[in-house]
Amino acid sequence: MDMRVFDLFKIGVGPSSSHTVGPMLAARRFLLECPDLFKVRQVQVALYGSLALTGLGHATDKAVLLGLMGETPQDIDPASIDDKLSTLASSGIMHLLGEYSVKFDILDDLLWHKKEVLPGHPNGMRFTLTRNDGSTFDRVFYSTGGGFIYSEEELQQGSGSTTRPAVTVPYPFATMAELLAHGKRSGLSIATMLRANELVHCSDDELDAGLDRLWNVMSHCIERGLQITGELPGGLHVQRRAAKLWLTANDLTNALPHDGMHKVSLYAMAVNEENAAGGRVVTAPTNGAAGIIPAILRYYSQDCKPSNPELGIRQFLLVAAAIGMLCKKNASISGAEIGCQGEVGVACAMAAAGLTAALGGSNEQIETAAEIGIEHHLGMTCDPIGGLVQIPCIERNGMGAVKAITAASLALKSDGIHHVSLDQVIETMRQTGADMQAKYKETSLGGLAVHVITVNHAAC
Ligand code: SF4
């Protein structure tokens, strides 16, 4: 599988990996691939399908503009975004990749094709550059979830968005059955095999530094989310709850056995409130589902009091990545393609598997945990109200985190023998997503997105 741990876990900004991170990367890549940018007279961007339908709520417009300016999700300072965009709006001048100036009218040069879907994926974008002599250069890109982008040609060829040369890894796998077979033959854990695969690309120290950085960003995101109160942007008037509830979460007066689960929910919600506010998050595997893995990592490293949390966190991330890779390869991690089962469901499976590994579970128990995590999200739709990654997304991450602990607990107390394999449940997720009506796949044309707005309008 030509996928790395750091392809799956990407440091970026909220609120969406498919609608914010992917489009920002695509816009920048389009300009980098244009051979004669100095001759540019006009740049236009057209958004299609889910990007057009929910892009305003997901900040796709802002992401594309920032990408054209040369910004990347990983390096941009979230606090600088508003200034950059207001300078563009007031001047009408875009500095492409920070260098080449061109007139840019947000109303005329950024187009929303809400009734049209490009053939490759619901999240399509067409970039067109017109040169001074009237000739044009255009490219189509697709944002397929989790910050992955593909050009039209790459999607047709089934190749990835990475430009790395193909390499041979010691433990190649396209299914969980193959990974388990490697484990049986070698006697190695999934974490050890994933590490060996990664070491084809980097040194042990570089891998550990990269994994530690991911956890560092996740951890800071939880901390910020547990401190900041106020209203989230977008016009839904959703109040941030994690910080307010955190104030009393450690109060032992009248404590109940499930208070630990309450704290786990708050960790996850803290991350997703940061995500909804456009803050710094790690795709895990997407932004909409970014709260579950950090929540379970914090639960593991602080609440479970492990003897070597540093080691356990690294194992957790490697194993979680293996599950995410399988889901991306054999189904999807895009809400626009298969609904929320592919985002929160997959994140739950990744977290459950990671926790099982960190707590010493066998390869078979890891598979069981991941399978349970997906099985009980099958069919879950994506219907964000107002196209914002807020309702149901924030609370849904809290629920997904609690389910991940339950899945890991069931797996750890089992003998690893189970009726449904992970490969079977991933294929079931793929087929269920294919059968799901388009209105339930990140279009905000069905489900909660329609009914809550109808009720609110009636109340007005
Ligand atoms: S409902 Fe799920 S898939 Fe849809 S935007 Fe929210 S978190 Fe993502």
C-alpha cells in the first residue's frame, strides 16, 4: 500500500479536511504545476458537487484563496487567515504563490456549481488560468477526504496524490487478512510491522519525532478547546461547550461511575470545537472526525496511567494509521462519498485499534476492536446543519470516542475470535455508502440539515 502514516495524519486547519485542507493543497499545487505563471492574466476556480453545496460552511472558498496565495494547511497561522483574506477583498489583487499579482474578483473568479458533479468524485474543482495572450491552462482536482487530493489523471489511474517514487516495504498489505498473515509468519505486532514499513522512508528518530509531533499538536488542540468559550463562527450561534463543562468535570462531589466517559467526550468535543473555529488540528483521518483519536490518546496516556506512555502513544498512532489506510484503500474516508460512517466510524475504529495495541492487545484483538468500531457506525449519514462542521459533528466525536473505548474493552477481554472480519465490515461500509442517497452524503440536502432548518424557520 503506497500510503504512509503521515499521509493519513496531516497537520492542518479546520474545519474540514476534504473541503478545507484538500482544496487549499489543490489550489497551490495547480499553480506550482503551471509552467509560465509570470504570464498570467486571470485565475478562476470552479467548485462542484459537495464542495459547492457545503463549501461556504466548510470554508472552501477561504481555503482555495489561501492556497492560491501559496499557503499550506500545515504552515499557515490560523490567526493570520482573516487578515490575509480581508486584504485580498479590499485590494482585489491576488498575489499568486505570494509572488505574481493578478486582479481577482471573489464573485466573478470563484464559481459555485451546486447542481453539477464532476465524474470522478463529489468533491471536484476546476482551476483555469488565462495567460496574457488568451491561451489557457486548466486542471481538475478531486479532494477525496482526509486532505488527500488527486488530479483527474491520477484518479483515473488509481494513483495517489503523493509524488513519491514507489518503494518496496517489508510488510506490504492491502487487506487486514494480509497484515494478520504477516504477523503470524513473523511473530511481530502490527505496530512493529508498520514501523518497519515506515523505516523505508525515514530513520527511527525521524519517525518518532514525527509521531511525537502529531501527538503534541493533538494534545495542544485539546488544551485550547478545554479553555476557550464563546460562539462558533458560521451563523448557527452554536456555543462552545467543552470548556464550560470541563470546569465541573473534575469535581468529585456526587461523582458517578460514568464521569470518566464524560471527560473523554469533552476531550473529543474540545478538538472539534477548535476545528469548527478554524483552529490547528490533525486530520485523524479527517477534520470532521479529528476529535476521537486525540481523545482516546489522552484517555490512554493520562487516565489509564501506562508505565511508558511515550512508547504506547507511538504504537497507538502506527496501528490506528494501519486501520485508516485499509479503510481509505478499500472503502473511503470521505463523508461526501460514503457518509459519516467513513469519517467518525473509521476514526472510532482507528482509535479502538490504537488503544487495544497500546494496552497490549494481540493482532487479532486489534482487528476485533477495529471491526467493532466500524460495525456500529454502518449506515451513519453525513447531514451537517447549514453545511457547518458543528451539528452533529462535534457531539458525534464525543460519542465516537466513548464507543472506541467500549470496542477496545470488548476486544481486550475477548480471545480475538469473531464472526465478522475487518475486511468484511470495510467492504460492507463501502457498499452501504454506494447505496446511500446523495442527499445524505455531505450535501446538507437531507437529514438533520433539512429538518432542523425547517423547524427553526417555522419557529420564526
Ligand atoms: S456529519 Fe460526519 S462526515 Fe459529515 S461533516 Fe460532520 S463529521 Fe464529517
